[in-house]
Amino acid sequence: PGPARAASQALSAALVRRGGLVGGRWVETAAGFPVQDPASGEELCRVSDCGAAEARAAVRAAHEAGAAWGRVPAKERSARLRRWYELMMENKEELARIITAENGKPLKEAQGEIVYSASFLEWFAEEARRIYGDVIPASAKDRRVLVLKQPVGVAAIITPWNFPSAMITRKVGAALAAGCTVVVKPAEDTPLSALALGELANQAGIPAGVYNVVPCSRQQTAAVGEVLCTDPLVSKISFTGSTATGKILLKHAAGTVKRVSMELGGHAPFIVFDSANVDRAVAGALASKYRNSGQTCVCTNRFLVQKGIHDEFVKKFAKAIEKELHVGNGFDAKTTQGPLINEKAVEKVEKHIKDAVSHGASIVTGGKRHSLGKNFFEPTLLSNVTTKMLCTQEETFGPLAPVIKFETEAEAVAIANAANVGLAGYFYSQDPAQIWRVAEQLEVGMVGVNEGIISSVECPFGGVKESGLGREGSKYGIDEYLEIKYVCIGGL
């Protein structure tokens, strides 16, 4: 069979759903939109193209289910989330195959995503029982002052295609643990993962209307997004995606003053100081840059390497790229680099390389579309890069590593902080004083010191500047879905 047929045959019929999930029922629409295999461009299946009407119905279903779900004892909410986690782990191979088929990432990475994704349901199942209020000493003898924490209500969850499972559970796990209900709008490229999670949510006993999914095409996205951001029954919006789209959603949300969480674009710097262990820095660079073919919001986008070790780092980095990275279909066991999500993504990488070369950059390795064609691109390393080039001014979201040479610590920190976004940042150093200085000075929400992979369920994920608002995961993530209510009891 061809690649697309192989991808579609790999999917479990038990978990592939083609309709929206509204109020516990699978909803078919008159029109559908195609879900394509990015490795071949072939159609995997067609999914119901939900519009404004289905979005409003999902919001109503979530609102109607909310009162009962919010009153469910925390121990029971915890048990339902725990069962959902267990079902994900029992079905992790099938769920991973869905991700590889619709997203293209190597199967090993997809399997890792499912374990990571499920871990958020496990974590927030435990956090559900730890939502504590307060008793505050009153200023008057006849009063008692209490602080309660209550669910905000219906949460609209809008997620991207690069982590089609984990970006849902990181938000939904916290929301459901807090007692909220949700309407999920998955990316049009990868709706099958969200719908598979819905099937498992039903099996786990999550009540009807608590978890709703409205898949839609790019053409319907604006209409569905507007409903989710303006409907007065929606109390909270959680979005992961581009900064530009986040700003549009914020404008919509302002009309009804909704709570918002925004995990937006990144432009991560990766600084290698002269004191660094170069071999460890190269290993961290490879992991940070080329995971998911460079298509993650915390992927390194700019490498800043100090003058004293610059040439050694570039030489070893190029050798590691050529030796350890293998481009291919995600279902091939040897593959470490799958296709980019679509043609538009490939064109952006080409544009950044062309601009850099035209301004004096040198291609050390890679630099062009892969011989496999379609959406495959060679892992690329550029040297002689300056801050005037496009690839150092905006996020590439692809397998391109530009290296800038610098001389002083202050220069590197200034370049890193010049961006208007600040999600993740990385640096390698063996100087303890420098580690403290740079970790505190980098204007980002997350810092990896001598580490290229930093995401973990226990740790707060989020950025500063135009990289967003709020935090996900960790003990802080559930606070995004809770309101604080002050209760004053008098006449005692």
C-alpha cells in the first residue's frame, strides 16, 4: 500500500470519529472537510464541518452540564479523570498512530506525546482534591471571613496542530478538575486526536456535555472562534497558537470580559557560552531544535554561540545533524524527522533560508526540500547569521538552525531579550555565577540551563511579553479555571 493508505490502515476504527461531540452525542453535519496525511497529501478521511450553530449548541450543552459537574464531589471528579487517563494509556498505541497519521511526526515522538498527554489527566485528577480555600482572621469580633474557590464555568479550548493531544489534556484536565465544562475547537489539520479523546471520555464516564468537540474547516474557523469568544455563556478562553490569532481572540473576549489564558508564539534563544560543555550543548541543541521537525512553540529559533567555541560547536552540530537525523514517513521506525504540516510551512522555511543567504549567511548542511518531496525538508544549519535576517526576527517553525556568533555575555542577553515575545530560552554554561545571572536576566517564562527539553507536567508552562498570559500544568494550572469568592459572615 502507498503511504496514505498505510497511514489510514494504521488507524483504529474504534477510536476514529468523524462527527462533532455535542452533549454526549456524535453530531454529523451536511458538509465535511478532509483530514490529510502530511507525508503524502492524501486524504485520510472526512470530518464533520461544524459551524456557528454547532458551536452555540456545544456551548449550551456545556452550560447545562456545568451546574451538576461543578457540584460533583472532588473525589468523584478525580476518579473520572483517573479513568480517562487509564484508558489513554491502554490505547496509547492507537492514539499515537492517529497523531502520526494526521500530524506526520515520527511514531516514537507520537507515543511520547500520548504518555505526556495522559500525564496531565493523571496530574489534575490528583489536583482536583487539593483546591483549598482560606479562613481569614476578621477585624470584628462578630464576623468570620472565608475564601472559597469555585469553577469559572464553561471554558472554550482552542488548540493547535503540533501537539494535537497534549495541548487538549493540559487545558481540559485542569478545567474538569476545577469543576468546569469545556468546548474544544481543535486545529483543522488534526481533529481526529480531539475526537478520539472524546470517545475515551465517554467510556471513562465523563458526563454528557462536560467535554464537547466542534471540529471545523479553515473556512468555518473564524465563525466558530467568534461564537466561542463572544457567547455570554462562555466564561473562559484558553488558546494555544500564534500571537496574531491570540490578539484577535483577546479583542473578541473583551466584549464580555472573559477570563483568558494565552500560550502564544515563541522565538527561543539557545546561548552557548565559552565555558559550556560543547558536546552536551550539541546534544541539547539537536533535541531542542529538531523535535517534531522544529514545529514546537518552545523549539530553539536562534542559536547564539560565543566566539571562543563557535567553530567547534558549528562543526560538531553539523556532524550530529547529518549522522543522527533521518527524514522519512512517521511510520518508518528509522525516521526522526517527519514532514512539515503543509506546503505553507515548507514555503516559510524556504523563505527564511533564501533571505539569510541573500544577506551573507552560509548553508553548513541541508538547505532545500528533501528528495522525498511533498512536505519533507532537509534539517538545515546556517552560519554567519546576523540579527538583520528574517530567521532571527520571526519564528520559523521548521527544521532551520541559524547560528549567530557573539563576544560577551551582555551582548548575548541583549540579543535574546530584543524579541517582543518570551516563551522559552536555553543556555549552556558551567560557570555558576553566570548561570544565576543569565537565568534571572532572560525575559522568558521558562529557562533551560544545560537542558534542551524542559516540558514536564509538574512544571508551569507559559510565557511573558507577547508570548501569552497565564500558566498551564503544575499546581498553578488549575488556578486558571477557578474564581475566588470572599464570604463575610456577620452577626455572630
